[in-house]
Amino acid sequence: MKKVIYLFIAFALISLSAQSQTWSAVGVGTNNPVTSMTINGGNLFTGGQFTMAGGNTANFFAKWNGATWSSPGGTGMNSSVNALTVQNGTVTAGGAFTLCGGNPMKFISTWNGSTWDTIGTGMNNNVNAFADYNTNLYAGGLFDTAGNSPANYIAEWNGSNWLSLDTGMNGEVNALVVYNNELYAGGSFSMAGSNPVHNIARWNGTTWDSVGSGLNNTVYSLTVYNGVLYAGGAFTAAGGISANYIASWNGTAWDSVITGMNGYVFALDSFSGNLYAGGGFTIAGGNYANYIAQWNGTSWSSLGTGMNDTVLSLMGYNSELYAGGDFTLAGNDTANYIAKWNFTNGINEINKIAALNVYPNPNNGNFIIKVLGSGNYDLRIIDLPGREIYHQTISNPTQSTINVSGLSEGIYYWQIISGKEISGQGKIVVIKN
């Protein structure tokens, strides 16, 4: 019976993919993680835990104009920037800082292009997220005071004063987004106003309400894609059904996004017709995807060979997808804490391969790979946690043997790589007699 199950899984999941896109560095990057990004005036503004950008001093806040880095905020902040947004033509930053440009500013500030300014008297603790709802700015975080008035973990700025949203939450807010004319908040809380909720809630401008039966653990990110709300985080269930670290809400019910990921999702962004997820995972929808993945509404796929560590922020800019995080490699190239994915450059290696096959599949670990084309290729075998466990170089035209009979019974991933691009990938299943 077990062999039948493995056979079903193998043939249901085996796939090939061609990649014509490439990762590249963003200058020399930063010296520590990039955790937030926004766009204003044709520039990409970044925030995070760094103190250098492009080799120059940039304390927790920096600007990329598409070619060079600069530090637009004078001396910057004295601690990390967790969230960035644009409202009324100015960049708003939130985080763990209490100084901006050398002036006292408590956890939130605005940059008008030349100077930093306060937003009221700020908060009494970290700001993690922003949203623009009904023309007002909303902030979520770890605070319980905004503008010297009680505001538990979420507050509204009406242009003159900070306002509470009923009694707020009883725990941290990490993400905010507007969906179906309501403000959605995600985080680590079990109450919104007087309503019991599970880590996510919605605000209609007057009252809080639950979002179905919610999620069973912390929410770190929210976005809208193709008219559906997506949540990412540390949860494994949504609305009472299995949903590994990512789930969708259509306004009435929760659903899983195929099999989800094998690790936390910290960032979500809808860009260029697809949904992108970043986090601490190496598998997305059963496919090998190092810390970043693309959802087209039907299936998950990798973006090249991905990163070598966690992705914490995503933003589309100048027709490219920018990713920030804790990584130092993107697509096997050095990319210090920030990288960009180009959708048009690169060579479609699959066009160079006349035939590509791995067979018989499943078997006991003795596979044959047949590649007819030109050039030299690297073959990699990767286990479910994303570790490379086998490597060999093959030349075309050729038929080579892969002997991984020493592996435990289970599902593994193979990749054919030419240069730094994936030419093909799929799954093999090892079964024991």
C-alpha cells in the first residue's frame, strides 16, 4: 500500500520548469537585513536593521534610485525601521527608533524629501505596519499609547490627532491591509474590541469583527491578489482547515493555497500578475523554492535558485521584483540583504535541451538522466528541508546514472543548472523493496 501511495505522489507532483529570469544584486546592498520598502517619486525607499547602504553610512533608512544608493534622511534613525508607506506624497517610517535626523521622534516619523517631522507625539513602543484607509493613516505595532492616549496595538491618525479603534487588540499587530472596504489587521492577538478573534480581525470604520474562525498562530503579512485576501505567518490552520503558513480569504471562507510552505511566510506582494511570498521556507506547494516563491493563482514555482536565507520584505519597482531580508546570496550571486528579480533578461536554457528526462521514477535509488543538447550542466539532488545531498557534472549529449540508493525512502528534488540558471527541475521518489 505504501508503494502505491509513493507512486501516486510521484507522478502527481513531478514537474519541469524553465527559467528565463535572473537575480541580481542592488549595488553592493546593505550591511544588515532590509525589512521594509516603499516607492515615492520614482525612488525605492528601504528600511531595516542596516547602518550602511551602497558602502556609505545610512542608518536604518536608505534610498535607491535605480542606479545608486543614498542616505536621504540626514543621520537617519537610531534603531530599526520596521514599516514604510507613502501618504500625501511623503514617506512615513515606523519602527523601534526614538531619533530621526538627530531629533526626538517616538517610533514614527515622516520624510518630506528634505526634513523629518513628527506625527503627533508618536507612540510608546514599536510600529510594525501601516495602511491607508478612508484617507487616514493607520498604524499597528507593539504600542499601547498613541499621541499620549490609550491605543492598544493599533491607532488612526486623522491628520490632527491619534485615535483609538474601539479598545484595540490584546496583542501585537504585524500587518494591515484594506480589503472589501474594510481594514484587516493581522498579528498575535485573541481580542479585537470586545470580540474574540484568532490572530486576524477586520474594522469597518466603527466596529471590529472576526474573520471566520481565524488562524491558529501569528500573522506576519497580508496582501490582496486577484480579489482575494492572502495571509502569511506562523499558522498551520485557517478557518479550521489545514493551511501551512499561507491561506486565502474570499470574503466568506478561508482556503489553503495548495499545500502551502514548510516554513514561516513573512512577506507577501502582488506584482506583475502574480503573488509573491517570502519567508523562512524552502518548499512551496510541494516544489523546491528557497525562501521566495511565485503563485500564479493555480500553482507555486521557484524564482531561480532563490536565496540562502530568509526573505523579510517584497516590493515591485521599475518592472522588477525587489526582495529584502537576511540573505547574502540570490541565485548564487552575492547580494547583500537585498536583490532584484528581472522578468525579461537571461537565457531560456530549456530551449537548448532537446530532451530532458529522469527515469525510472520511482525506484530504489538508481536513476538515469537523459539530456540531449549542448554544453555542460550541473545536476543537484536536494532533500525536503532544502539541503543539497548529491551533485555531479554532466555533458551533452549524454545519458548518466544517478546512484542515490543510500538515501532513505521518500521524495527528493532534482535540478539541472547551466551557469546560474535552472534548466529543468522535478521530483524523484526513492522506494525500497
